[in-house]
Amino acid sequence: MTELETPSSQLAKILVDRLIEKKLLRADKREQLVTKIAAGTMKGEDWKLDIELAIAKSEQP
């Protein structure tokens, strides 16, 4: 963590990393998701879409 990180950014990174571990979010979207969550611009529809896409990707052989 850098001194310039906000508490929101720090929390968003922890949250996203844990959801990636559980395969509820995609690792390739990590930075975009952290930015949106920290800024407070992540909407319910965004969460739903990202989770559905991550689950679908994890279920592919």
C-alpha cells in the first residue's frame, strides 16, 4: 500500500481480492473493479453482471 491510497481504495482491493479467490469476480477485471468500488460508482447491475460472468467463466471446461 502506498501513502496516497485512500481507505476506500484499500478496502476495495481487499474486497475484490477475496471475491476473486472465491471465483465471484474475474482477476482480469481487478483494477477496473477496484477503481469503480473505491469511487462508489459500482451499481447493483454492475455487481450482478460481473458476478454472473465470473461464474460462467469458472464453469467452462
